[in-house]
Amino acid sequence: MADPEGRMLPEVTAESRAFWTGGFEQELRIYRCQACRSWIHPPVGACWRCRSRDVGPEVASGRAKVAAYSINHHPWFPAFPPPYVVAAVELDEDPSVRLTTCLVDCDVDQVEVGMAVEVVFDEQDDVALPLFRPVMA
Amino acid sequence: MTFVEDRAVITGVGQSQIGRRIGRTGIDLALEAAERAVAHAGLTFDDIDGIASYPGPVAAEGGFVGATTHDVRDAFGLRTTWHVSGVETSGQIGTMLDAAAAVASGRATHVLCFRSVWEATAQAAGRAAALTGKAVRASGHSEFRMPFGAASPANWIGMYAQRYMHEFGLTREQLGKLVINARHNAGLNPQAIYRDPMTMDDYLNARMVSWPFGLYDCDVPADGATAVIVSRREAAGGLANAPISIEAAGAALYERHSWDQRADLTTMASHDAAASMWETTSFTAGDVDFATLYDGFSYLCTQWIEAFGFTEHGKVGPFLDDEENYRLEGRLPINPHGGQLSAGRLHGYGFVHEACVQLWRQAGERQIPKDVELAAVGVGGGPEAGCMLLHLA
Ligand SMILES: [Zn+2]
């Protein structure tokens, strides 16, 4: 199911390249509509809100809040020893835009809805995975 | 108003042998289910001029595609005027709804609809590893989940369940009552895979898969096929069973087909489908006698309970507290056969089969004791949903 390192990396596309590689420059790059200025995820060549085709990656703050989570206890991938937290985080720029991610540097029992998190990049081969960790007070 | 002007009816159903690792192929199971459904309807294969299935020949893990439409029509040498399969549709019953439209519009007279899985056997044989081993990189919708360790629907659906619990106070014990009810019913169903009684301690102490889901909140891979015959009403008289009307159907999806972008994480596509269904019928939720609701995960069943309006949004926890609401002898029996949780992951079609068998009063020991005329069938989870209101007056 996974590569020799025990994980499954993304197949990078023309639309998703900015998302998967921005982390090498410490940037969370999310598609944004130039017509109505909404953010869009996953990246695709049109804005689902206003249907403008004038869309492309912009740099987001990397700040987000936990919208929902599940504490995974099953060993799906060797690179992800359980327990770990799978979370949907909503961007501070637009809470209606969510990223599914994995929380790191985080006690699994301390996670809650609304918790402030920030992006941290995990470089793997040709991609930098945007993971999130709790914002230190 | 009735779905496709009341021109399509269900005339027969059939199931193959069902079990775990029974060592038969998905095609073999599909052929057996088809034979039984055709015979059950009082037809022969010469009468079958249409065929429909889910999902068709898609790339998927071992055993998910038990048999394609072509596999079955070729095996029996069917002469068809209409055939279809598809995965981009309204839940696993999407192409069954298309079959109803096909007979209503004269493109076919009797359509064999089926779903076959042999996941238990195929995965035990290591086929899953062999197949997925080729996909070293995650693509399509998996692209944005797999790289984060979100490998399973247990993770994706677990997040929805967590948010709902956070918003409305639904508890693991309440989910457990639904799981235990399914197991109790399965004990009365000789075709069910798991029939031993389950206690709340069994449920709560089972190993955690992805919180809030423990082992018993998740269905398990099964081997089995289900077939349903959809016929044109004028051709259904004098057959073996009284024709079941498809009173209404719902197939709506009002948001993107996504597992994490739905505006309200405490609803699912089930809510869109059910709302669109109720717009087409004069029946209301209060008229429904029983329901068969997709429970690939326990939480998905709670979403259908809400989506159909059997309780208000946010109130499914209190609904589950009172077994009188959903037990076999109660007000609205749910999943008399044990659902996918206990009767096996037949992937959607099992719920249609059970609704028909109950309406025909052919369910044996698990037959709902009260009179039943109107069944709600809800199939799918997350962004997948299709539903029907089946009526036998
Ligand atoms: Zn726009």
C-alpha cells in the first residue's frame, strides 16, 4: 500500500504542484480566485463559487483551527505509528476552506475543535507535506 | 406524484451465499444472486433485457468490483436492449434508479440490477496488496488524504462523527445502542455474518480503530452478491410477487463531491438526497413503517435517520436512547437484517433486498411483526447518497 519508506506520497499535478512544493520555501500555497478573492481547496482551474477561471496559488498564513479530528489507532502505514491525529483544519483566511492533515507535536488527548494550529512542513522526496501543530501560547 | 410516473416496480430479489472468505469469486457470487432474483420474480433469463450494476470496472482494491455488468450478461448470454454501470452516481443504488427510468421510458422491460463483492476472499489472498502496490502515489481525491496517514474511511467519517458529537453531545454509548440493535436483529437472520449477541461492554471495550470508531462501529469485508429485478409496471402483473412501487427516489448532491469541504460537517449528502426525495411525494417521514439505512459505519446510519427526518437535526442521540424508536418490534424498525455492521458489507444493495423482503413478508424469523407498507431505504455515506421510498399497498 505504501512506498518503501512506509507512506503514500501524493502524485503531484499541474494544479497541485504549488501546494505540495511551497513548503520547501516555508510557504503554504492555496489556490485563490482573483475575481471573488475566495480561497479554493483542493486546487482546480476554476472557482466553484463564481466560476471564474482566473485562479492560482497564493501564500496563506499557515494559521488554522481544528474543525474536526479523529484519533487513529490502526497501523495503516509504517511511517505513521499510532496513535496519531487526523484532522480537518479550517484556514484562518476562510474557515470554509479545510485541509485534511495530520497533527504533530501534539498530545492526542489535548486536541479539541477550535484549537489554533500552524503549518509545519515535512519534506519527503519531491514534496513538502503541510502538517499542523498546536500554536504555542 | 410517483417516481418515473409509477412505471417502474421491483418484482424480485436474490442473494448469493454470503460469508467471510468463502473462496468464491465475485463473478460466481453475482451469477448465483442473479439466478435467484430472476427465479424469485417468476421470470427466466430470456425475459431479462436490461442489466445495471455498481460500480463497473473501476480501479479499486481487491474484491471491491466483484463483477461488472459485462461479466454477468456475457456469462448468461443475455440479449439486452439497455445496459449500464457506474460509480459516479447517487450512492450504490444510483444505477438502479437509472434502471427504473430505463424501463419507464421503454428502453427495457426487466432489468437485472446487482452488486457483488468478494473483498474478504480477495484480500485474504493478498490481492489487495498486489493491486495497491502499483499505486505508489496517491492520486485523485486520495491525493489530499493518503499522504497525511488518513488512509481509511474510518478516519474521514470519524472526523464527521467527532464534530457532530462535539456539536450535539452524541455519545459512544448511543452509537453502541444502534450497533447492538443491528447485532440483535442479525441473530434472527440466517444469512448474517455476525450473529452472536453483543453487550454494551463488548462494544465499548473493543479495540479502537479511529476515535470515535471502535471495531464494532465499522463493517467488515464480506463475500456476497445481491440482485434486484426492476420491471416495467405493465409487464409485472401475474408474476411471483406483488410489484413493489418506487414511490419516490432521491439522488441530489448540492455540494462538491468531497470528504472534507462540505459546508456543514454535521450533515452529509444523505441530507441532500432525502430532502430532494421528500419534494416529490405526498408521504412524510411519519408515514414510514420501517427503514433500511446504510451503516458501513454506525455514524452513517445516524445521518440517514436525521436526513429522512425521523428525528430533528442534532437530536439523533436522544432518538437512540429509546430503543422503542428503532427495535424490531418498535415504532420504526431499522435494519431488521442486521445492517452491514452485522450482516456483512454487501455495499448498499443489502438494504434494498431487506426492504423488499420485509414488504413481501418473506423475512422469516426477523419479519417485522406489525403491518408494513412503506419503507425508507438510504444508501451511501459522505458525499455518496441515494434513497428510495418503497411502497407495497
Ligand atoms: Zn471566485
